[in-house]
Amino acid sequence: MGEMGENNGCRVLVVEDHSDTCELMVRLLRGSYEVVTAECYDSALRVAEEKAPHVVIADLGLPGRSGLELMRELKARYGVPGVAVTGHYVEDGQVYREAGFVRFLRKPIRVEELLKVLDEACEQGADVKA
């Protein structure tokens, strides 16, 4: 797919309830990806229906229903891969992988790691959409 972070055809849905974190992720990703955002479970489902993302980046600690529940629903509906973002240690990664998360990133997130993970997930997401 070219150089790291050059996936212009890849649409990334960022689901993050902290506006500062969401804004930072959008700024980091916008030049390389098409980025759409949502702040909770319900808005993420609406955005996914309208914008058909190739990859989802979801905070696990969302208000209301969790990022884990969201990823299960998005995987069931669209088969889209997800990247979990959390400030906590994930003990049982298998539960999250079964829900559709292909990678986990712990906060604070390193930009290089985020771009690498997204490149890999975008390839998987493109395969799903093909």
C-alpha cells in the first residue's frame, strides 16, 4: 500500500468520548486517511451506517455501552476490523479478538505505532470490503 500512513482510500472511524483525544487523533490521521468520528456507541453505529468505515479505532471505555460491545456489533454488521485503545491492561485478549479487534494500543499512544497498526488494519479492512 505504499509508505506508512499513505492509505488515502482507507476510511477510519475513530470512536472516542474525550474530545481532546479525538481531536488529536483526527489531526494525526487526517492527511493519510479519511477520518470520521463518533463519541459513543449509538453515534458510532449511525456513522458506520452512513460512511462504511474500513477500520474502527475504539476506546474501550465509552459511556453507556463499551467499546467491546460496539466492536461486536460492527463486526457482526460489517465485518470491519478494529483497533482497541485503552488506558488499562487488557487481561483476556481473546475476548477482544473474538469481538473483532485485531490490535490493542495503550494510552498514551505513540504516533508511529498507531500508523503502523492502521496500515495493517486498513489492508484487512480493504480485503473485507473487496
